[in-house]
Amino acid sequence: MEDKIIQCKDCNNDFVFTGGEQEFYNSKGFSAPMRCKDCRQKNKQSGGTSGEKKDKVFSDITCRECKKTDRVPFAITGKGDDLLCSDCWKKQRETATDEK
């Protein structure tokens, strides 16, 4: 793939989206970046998609597998009785990856 020049939507500077980066993004199903590396980093640090600081919401849960209490980084909509703690979630994810 040929390198592409993209204009950052935040700072309006041009940046290069290399052929290798394009292949990686395509293999992961990602769309092309809209921000340069510096602006992506600033946006990530601010916790927002438009640069403003967002308050994270956490919810307390009881794991459906091990019954351990845990805190998840999102708001629960509904009963929340079908959720996994971070340890069980990681184990389930590893099992699913191994089965592929």
C-alpha cells in the first residue's frame, strides 16, 4: 500500500499514514486515523473524543462466575447480574482466543 497524507482534524497539520500502518489498521478492522499521533495522544490523555475531560463512571458488580465483587469502568443499565469480574473476563477472553 502507498503512504497517504491525512489532515489532522484537531490541529489541521498533515501527517503520513504509512502503508504498514494501513495494513495493520485494516487487519484489525480499524478505520483510518483522523488525528495525528500527537493529537491522538493528547485526546487519549484527556479521556475524550473531542478533547474535553470526561468523568469516568464506575459500577460495583458481583461476578456471575466467582461471586467476587469488583468495579467495572462503565454504568450498568439493567440488573447487571450477568457480568464478570476483571479476572473472569480475562480468563473467558483468553479461552475464546485459544479456540480460534
